[in-house]
Amino acid sequence: MKLALLTLMICAAALMPARAAELSPTLPDILSSASATDQIAVIVFLDSKLSMDEVYPEAKQLPMGPRREYVVRVLKERFALMSSDVMKYLEGFTKTGDVSLLRPLWIMNAIRLTATKDVLIKLASDFPEVIYVAHDPVYENTLDTGWGVAEIGAPQVWSQFGARGQGVIVGHKDSGINFAGCARFADRIWMNLGEDVNHDGQLDGADQNGVDDDGNGYIDDFNGWNFDDNTNTVSDNNGHGTRTGSVISSNPTTGTCDTVSVAPQATLMVLLGYLTQGAVFESSQYALENGANVISASLSFKQSECNSPNLRECPNRVGFRWVSEMELAAGIIHANSTGNDGLSNPRPLSTSAPSDCPPPAMTPGHYQQGGVSSVVAVGAYNANGTHGSFSGIGPSAWSRQDICVHPRVPWCGPEGTPSEYPEEFEDYPYASGEHGLLKPDITAPTVVDAVASTCGCSSINGTSGATPHVGGALAVIYSAFPGITPEEAYLVLVNGALDAGDAGPDTTWGFGKLRLLSAIQRGDDTLGSVAGTVSESPSGDLLEGVRVTVEGAQPVWTDANGNYELFLRPGTYTGAYEKFGYQTVLRNINIIAGQVDDGNLTLSLAADASVSVVVTDGDEVLLQDVLVRHQLSGQETFTNFEGIASFPVMYSGINEFIIGENVEMFERLSITPSLQAGQNTVPAELERSRLAGPTLPDQYGYIAYDDLDFGGPLFDWVELSEGLGDNLNISGDGCASRTLPFNLQFYGAQTNQINISANGHVEFGTPCSQDWSRWPIPAPDAPNNYISVFWQDYRPELGGGVYYHYDAENHRAIVQWEDVPEWFETGRATFQVHIYDPAFNGDHLGNSVIEIHFEDYQGRLETSIGIENASGTDGLQYAFQLFYAAGAAPVRAGRAIRFTTDVYESADDGPGVVPRDFVLMQNYPNPFNSQTTFRFTVPQSSAVTLKLYDVTGRETAVITDGTVQAGTHSVNFNATGLSTGIYFVRMEANGSTVAARKILFLK
């Protein structure tokens, strides 16, 4: 198939070389018939995507908050490693209009892109890290359009358990919500407080500043995002989303449609996007990064699209499974409609994507067991109890034989090619006579009352009406069982279902009809709890506000009657019962499924105490101005010049103090001393931060020190914009040249000519580059011989400016970028570079010391920071597109960075210079014609392999293979016997791919 597709591409454009990335089935025809200016929507898949096996095992062991953070971090790091050259290429066309949409899809190591055919042809042919390009057309039949609230027992849950979805964020994937001015949605819509720039707790006119204030990649995303149109307008454009959203969460009223919501205190994150698969993928990524607990989606992509006359592709089932796997890894559970096509799509494809993906957990009712993901597939039933014949039914299937049944199915390329069907998804075969995957998971009411887009009364039917019942039910389960995981929430949901149809789970009803009250009541089948009353001893007074904490679960507090209940997985725990002024009690908690552990206890008044916390570093140096916070009471103070933080009003017993939240140079410390009555002195030793230590040297010997490092620079701001500096009056992509009154030295070469770019970089001795898009460092492409101060595509003419000044007293040239906004206004920054006369401030090789200082940084700027030599073969990259080198502290106001070849010695730097990440540096030299050197870092002893691959993915050499200790390592490689061309070096550690680099060999 690959050869046929490429042959067609050659006929269409006559530009595509034989080793191009593979294209999805309909894309060659789309490109062939497109004009030069047509915009074509695609999803670009990159090599080395992280698999579920590489992410989920570690993520699942983490508490819910750190679990989400871990998944986001590792996915973004992998995307940053693989995407830099591709993003650089595509960004170059955003100004010309040849690229109209460019969004990272790090959730699946891909890029969502709309571009002209010439851009796509070159993208597929010239970038070996691009392995597959899939068409992303607009679909027309994705939206799957109360008695149901009473039917499932929601009102009884509200009254008996007090669980109404409070504290739960539901990502609502649909056509938007008309919430403005509608009292039914008052206080029910998620607010992105990261965009609340005036911190008044509401999103108002002052916040609409056209800036990505929270740095999440979306400008003024107050309540969510419109992924179809790439705007922040999330009002309902179809009438469907308001109705489905109201069934999840809306306020009751009197009269008709009085109570339509299952989880009336849940919060709705508005994820408008249903026309393309790319929009739906990206909305999952947004929900994952911005804190959604549950996703509810009354939309799906049907197998019938395969036969569309408009060259639509079959649903990208593999892509949806990749996304749903990462949702689960991050701790999200996802209710999705099975679609309304019934048996018009025959088994095992009646269940539409993504509802065909596996559930979060396996049960004995799953006759065939394999991988897991976030998805709960929802069918529908009517008010008379009958099954909705329109509902997609099961089983679904996962095998090449079952999925690859039409020539338009993505990811069904020949075996051994990048687009082949993933081997790990051969886990639920059906066509071979196996059972397949049990679907749906559950059925729920439909044809129910709902709030109309006009805020009046309406109704919603189909599986669209059923799915928000389940989305709301999951929100209620989360609020009923604080700390519950998505795996446990799924078991609670399906174990409470009312069996229907054939006895036991079946492929029409799943586990049966949704019964929320039964699910909550029978939650004890999979969970146990500790419950009781906390009172004071000896008075017997009931204590309100006692915090009950168990590691790995969300804390709970006693109510006005001293009562509490905490749900946990079966096992033995230690519970901490704390209230300021009382002795903390630690007790063993034994959780047995289906049982309640007796949690009655008493707290005794604690004796008066006071404490002095003495804070030092590893050398016993007393540390001043370190924040110390008492966790329970909220009291906080700073250490004085003697390193002492004093708390005169404390109580005896176990107390927790958090130390160092305000100092980046040290790791935050938690201590739990047991205080005695009277005065106490408690020592606290802070460890140096993992960021404390220089960024490792390049081949020439340059090292980057920031203000957290021993010997690093202090923040030294010289304001130029208020009259001291010359305004260079340069605008976007413009440059200005200056002759210095001294000869600077850079990588051993001298010059007195500098070229200053509006885009945040300074070049030496070469014509001024107008390139606005950044390259990784080093790179042979121009510009070279430059300082990337904070390189981004800036427009200083929009209220900012660029200034120059020679500071004769301190023998330095200073360039300042003052409040410069990024081209698309995702952020703005104020920063300086100081270039010193080497006769007065040079390193031991005679080079000028270079310093960068940051006075202000707002929003999200995917910049480059570093230095590069004249040939582009050597350089030191401090940061690129939000990915920081080992030892590099993230940019903030007050950050300072120095580039020098001098080595600053300190015993403190011992632990600090141990790398914190696996990093494969660019080989040197590159390009090369015989031999080159690879350098890499490992944070702990690891089995490391470096392998070389050609652009077809064929392994051509093993560069190194063995166990290495933590630190920085180098290995020489002789390329004798290789053909001239582009190669890919992949670094594996302990069996997993951790980094990759592109290299060029020239004979």
C-alpha cells in the first residue's frame, strides 16, 4: 500500500521522493485535486509515540493530582523531542497564510494542521520524524441527539448521600453551551482563573486582554475553547450542546423542565468541537491539562463515513484509542455515546468511535480481557423500558482483521511500515471467532427534558440524551467517594446497573440500565470506608472541621455534628486526625470491601507550645527570608537573619511545617515534629534544588549558569526604555546594526559588529537575518554565530520597543526588548542581554562574558535561549519551546543566565550537577563526513542503547549498548560503510525510548 500511495503522490505533485511519510487512504486524492491555495486539514503523526505500557504503570501508582501532572509532563517532553524541526518548518508558513491552523497534539505525539498542498507534500517528503499524515475532514453526522433523573435514582442520592457532583469538573464535548444570561447555568460553568488577571474571582472585561495569561496555549480561554474554529467563543452553534450539558449539570427551577440535571453541582468545562476528529482529539488534550475529572461526549464517528462521497475517511479508531489511553493514564474517565446508527453498521463496527475503546477496568463480565482506556460506552433506553433500537451495539473489536475492512481506514498499512496496524491493539479479536470487547458498558434514559439553547424547555433524545446521564452519574460518584480513581469509579458504575436483556452483561444493554442510587449503595462491593464521629475528650463535645487524611486519597473534614466518612480501596492505612489546638491522633484503618471501619475517636486538647524552626542548608549555613508555613492552621512567617522562623502560638503534639515554598534554590521540605508543652526548637535542613547546577558544556566549553547556581549571576537590570537607551525603532522581523566600542570575542573569534533582531536574538559579523522562526541549537541553518536571548516572533511596534546602550562604566553593551508582544499575542516579555568587553570581563579563553536578564514574562512564549557558533555545528541550548536543558531553571521575572567557559567550583554543586533527565545532545560535528561524537546524560544507573536508523526505519548501526552510571557520557562513532543521507539516532534507557536526534552524514 505504501508504494501505491507514493506513486499516486508523485503523479499528483511530481515532488514527492520515494521515502516520504505514509499518507492516509484518501489524502493522495485530496492533494491531487486541490488547487495551490486550498487549505487541507490533516493530523501529522510523529515517530516514537509513548505507549500505554510506557506511561500507565507508573502513573497509576500516583495520587490523582501528581498522576495528571506526570502524564502531561512526559507527553510534552516526548513531543518536544520529536517535533522541533517540524514545528519550525510549519511556523514559517503561518504568516504567509499557507498554514492556517497549527496546534500541537502532544497527547498522541502529533500535530493538528491545516495547510496548502505544497506545504504538506514537502512535510511528508523531507522530515523522517513524520511517519504518517492523515486527512482530517469535516464530518456531518457526529452529534448523537426528566424522567431519566428520577429513573436512575439521582434525587435519592442527593438527599441520602449529599453527593451532587460538587467539586467535580466535567469536560463537556459538544456544540457549546448558551450559558450567558441563563440562570439555569449560573455557577455551573467552569472558569479558568488563570485568565483572571485582576484576581477578582470573576472573568470580566479587564481580563479580556488578548493575552494567554496562564500560558496554556489558548488566549482568553475563560470557560473552555472552540476547537472547531480555534477561538474562545463557546456559545452553542447547533442547539445540541446546551441540551446535553443541562442534563449533566444545571440549576433546578419551577414549572416545566424543573429538574433535568443528574449532577446539579458539578462544573462544566465547555469543549466545543465536533466537526473534525482533530478538534475532538485536541479537546481531550485540553481537558487533560486543565483539570477535568470526567468527560461526557454525546458525539461519535461512524463506520458509515467510509462510504461518504466526499472523500471522508473511516473513523481513526487507532487515534481515538491512543487518546483515550492517555486520558485514563492521567486519571480521567470518559462517557461516550455509542451512536445512533444501530445495525446500519454491522457488528463489530456498530459501536462508533471512540465508544469502541476499552473501559477503565476489567470485570468477570468481560469474557475477553485486554488493554484498558478511559471510555464508558453508553447506549439508550426509552421511558417504557425498551431498548433504543437506534443505539450502537456490541461487541466492538480490536484486531487488524476486524478494523482494516475498508480501503479508507487509517493505520492499516502493510506490515513492517510506519502505518501498519499497531500490534498492541490485537487484544480483542472478533472475526476469528473470539468474543471481542463487551460494548456498550451501560444504557441510560433518553427522550428526556432538557434546557433549550434559548434557556427555555426542550428535550434531548438518542444516545445524546443517554450519555449525559452517565457523565453526570460519574460526577456524582466522584463527589460521593472522595479520592476515587477512574478504575474504581467504573466498577462502582457498572456494578450498580440493573440487569436487562439476557442474564448478565450482554452486547445490547452492557451491564444493564443505569441506576445511580444502587451504584452508590453498592459502591461498598469494591470499596470500603472508615466512618465515625470525632468528639473532644473529656467534654464529649462534637468537633467540626477535623481533617482526616490518608496518603493517596483526598482529605475529608468532619461536619457540624463531628461526622465523617472516607472511602478507600481495601487495605491497611494510617489515618491522621488533625485540628488546630488538639493533639493529632494517628490510627490504623483496616479497609475491607463492603464494610465500614469504626472510625469513632476522641481528640484531647493540646498543651500550649511555641516553636522556633531553624533553617539551614547542607553546610549548616543559616538561611534568611525562607517561608515557613504551619500546614494545619495556615500560619506562616519568614526566617530572620539567624535562620529562625518563630511561631509563638502552637500546641503540643505532631505538627506539620512546609518550608521553602518561596525559594527556588532549595527543594521544598515537609517536617512533622512532635512538639512538647512550652518552647521547642526544631532544625530543618534544606537540600539544594535539582535545578541548582550549571547547564552542561557544549563542545567548545561554554557553560550556562543561572542565578540558582553557585557563582551564577545576580539579577542586574539597567532600564533603557526611559531615556538611557537609544530606541532602535525596529518592527516585526526588522534588524538594526551597531558598532561596539570594543572587540567582543565569541567562540574564539573577534568582532565589533552586532546585528540586533526584533525577534530577540543578536548576531555577530553576518548580514542581519529576518528569520522569525526558531531552530534548535545547534543547527546548520542560518542564522549562525548568534545569541538567542529569548527568540520568538515579536512585534515591538505594538506598544513595545527595542533599545541599545553602551555602559562605559561597566564596559558592556546592553540590548533591551521592552514589553514586546508575540506575533499572535500569546504572551509578552521584557528582557536584556549584556555583552562584556573581554578586556574587563572575559573568561579564561578570552571570550566575552554574556548575561541575559528577565524583567517580566507573561503568558506562553515557546522561545529559544542559547548560543551557537559561526558554522552551526556547536552551541549550548538552555531552552527550546518550553523544554529546558538539564540544570536550566525555567524563565521567570528576575531570572539571570550567564554564558562563559569558566568553571565555578563548589562542594554544593556535587548533587546539583547530576542530570535530572535522559538527554541526547546533538552530535558534533553535524553534518559529518567520517566520525562524530555523541554525548548523552542519564539521571541514574541505566542500561543505555544508542541505535542508528535510516529514513525508512531500518536499523543501520548500534553506536553503544551497555550499563552506564549517572552523569554525562560521550561515545565516538565511525560512519564508514554508510551511505550519504539523513539518519535518526534513538536513545533507549532500560528498554524505553527516551530521546532521538536527526543527523546528516556527507561523504
